[in-house]
Amino acid sequence: MIAELEPVRTLLQEYYGRRFKSRKDFKQNACCPTDTGRRHADILELIPKEVKDRHYGCGCPFPSDQLSGLTVLDLGSGTGVDVFIMAYLVGPKGFVHGIDMTEEQLVVAQAALPVVMRRFGYGRTNVAFHQDFIEVAETIPDTSVDLVISDCVINLSPRKDLVFQTIHRVLKEGGEFYISDIAADRRLPPAISQDPDLIAECLGGAEYEHDWFDQMKAARFPDPRVVSRTVVQQEVKGEPVTFSSLTVRGFKFATPLDPRCEDYGQVAVYRGNLPSSPARFTFDDHHVFEVHRPVPVCRNTARMLQETRLSRYFEVTTAIKHFGLFKCGPSPVVTSVNGACC
């Protein structure tokens, strides 16, 4: 065990193992907003109440494409809500690992497992829970996982760099992480970053957003993409810090992506063959592909669509030659035009 992690782990095990009984126990708002209930209400109906009562999250860490048959790892699985949702999405031919360090949380998850499998109609379980630490995930073999998810947990670790190194280790070539978590618009003052309750409630450990992305890039994910962003809090202890819930995706490639978005004259076309997204497919916050409409893409985006499970949904042209930098980034949001609304 890494010595510097022990105090934080002790704090969190006490908080989530003994103090935290339901979301009503939270004093802050950061860990509560989530659209999982909206997107997957039908699956949640099949999950026992005692599991859902102790679930928290700040986003929806489930990619919107077809996930059937994938092997998935949930970092910080708690009582297992996200694991169970993912177990349904990957189907009986897929498999989901959930790791958490808190025994009390895992006891609830394990007790619910046979109930959930029966309600899903599965003849055998496609879930395994492990007591483990997200910085190392020793129970998960190298290059064994197609998709890593996590919901509002990585902010709790003081060694997020190790978490992303572990994610890279366990992912297969072409595999993806898809995580929801809290980031800040600046480096936090000690009054926030050293407050035990704020750490436990997802704010004190939130990374400055740019430092957080640098950690992903250092772990060999050179081009992580923001899928969605929601502001969850804008002032804590009198400090004007903006905390946002970000959903971020990144892919593992043996041949590294470009460090910048480069233009090779490539175009991507969404086939429209995903039943849940017949008209358009949202890849990230600046790539929304309308069905059958050619869209210029940088070489990194082209590779993400060509060399991963997403290739079944896209036609991507080959690189022609280098045309310089590709103008790639979130589209500006227009709130009004000349004061008119229609």
C-alpha cells in the first residue's frame, strides 16, 4: 500500500462504510446530480432499493453505443448500481468487474447480486466484485478490459496519476475509459483541499481541470475528449471556485495519437445503424454526427472512429496528406441573436 494514500483511505472507508447510509447524508451537491436515472430507469427498476439508496454519482458513465459482449471494469463500484446497469447493457455474453475498497459497500453489492441476476433472467452471473484499490486494481489482469468506467470516484484519490496508469494497464488495444467526475476551474486552496468532509463529498479532492487532463496525457491517453459538462457548485467556503461534473472519454492505442489535432483531409460519415441514435451520434462536445452527413475530422478522431468498437457505425476516408493543424474544439454556444428568440 502506498503510504501517502493511507490517511485518505481511512477517512473514506469510515465515511462510506459507516457514516454514509443514503444520499440524504450528503451536505454538498457535487455527488448527487446524475442523469443515469433518466437514461436507464427501466434497468434501475430491477435493482434492489438498498443498493440504490447508497448510490451516488455526478454523471452517467455509460457510452451510448451498443456494448453487448464487452468486458468492463467499474472503478469505485460502491454498492454496485453502475455495475448492475452495465451488466444489463453488456448482456449475458459480457462481463463486468467492480472494485471498491470499502467492505460495507461490497457486502451490500454481493447480497444483491443473485437477486439482480435473477431479475435480469441470466442463467449465470456476469459480475464479479473485488475488494481492491483503484490506484492499482491488482485483481484485474493486464490488457483484459474493453471499457473502464467510473462515476465520481477518481476525485477521491490523491494519486490520480496512478489511477490513469492503471486504466492504461488493464485496457486492451482500442479499449476506452469513459468516466464522470468532478474537476475545478483552479487549483484548490488548503481550506478546501484539506477539509475531510469536502474530500469525502467529492469537492476537496477535485483536480484543477488542466492538471487532470495532463495526468491523463502522461498516462498515454494523449487526446482525452470531454463528452459533457455541468456546473455543480460555484462557491465553497467563500472561495469563488467553479466545480464541474465532466464526462470524459479516452482510447488506448499502441501507436500513439498525434499530440495535437492534425488535418489529413479525412471525412467521417455516421451510418445511422445504432438503434438508440438513428438521426445523430454524439461522440464528444464538438463532434455530433448527423446520419449520412460527411464531417471533416482530424486524424485522431478518425482513428478513434476507425480503430475501436465504434468502427461499425462509421465510414472514414483514408488520410490524403498533411494540411496543418485541424481546427478542433467545442462549438461556441449562441444564446441569442440580436435579442430575438424566434
